[in-house]
Amino acid sequence: MKQELVKYVEKPWGYEKWIAVTDSYALKEIFLKKDCRCSLQYHEQKEEHSYLLKGKVAVEEDDETGTLVTNIYEPGGCWHEKPHARHRVTAIEDSTFIEVSTPHLDDVVRI
């Protein structure tokens, strides 16, 4: 069944294309301009998995001990953010990634 894009959100750092939002999951394409970043944040309920399609990003994220570390991802790289894990994505190059998450799209606590 053919479906239209759910939503397009322009951001200072790029954009989000909301591809699918259901009661079970949400799917987005996210573009970050080189040298831009999103806010350091965490979620109370939302859980996310991301897959880098193109570009290069630095992801600040809590490790298993709750220490904020920076990991570099290139195309094909994946990262996973559980509820309460702090994280922020910075584009080293123009970058596009896919994010699939639980449908708690308003669940953002900016630090």
C-alpha cells in the first residue's frame, strides 16, 4: 500500500522526515549538516536504534556505567539509546541516518 510522508520537520541543524508513526514504532530519516549537532538529551520512555546511511558522526552517549563517551560512526554504523541514556549526535560531515524508535516522540528531556 502506497503511503505519504507523515511529517517533514525543518531544524536549525538539518531536518527530520517522519516516514512512519504507529502505535508500536516510529521511523525517521534524519539529516545533520556538517559541524551541527542536536542537543544533549535523554528520554524517559523512548528507545531508539539508529543506522548511518552516509556521512560521519560523533555520538556522545552513556556507556554501560553511565559515563558519557564519544563514539565515531561511519556509513553502516549503528547505535542504540535506551531510556534514560544521555546522548547527542554531532555531524563531522553532512550526514543522514535512519532512526527507528518506540512511538514516544514528545519524550525529550534536554540537558
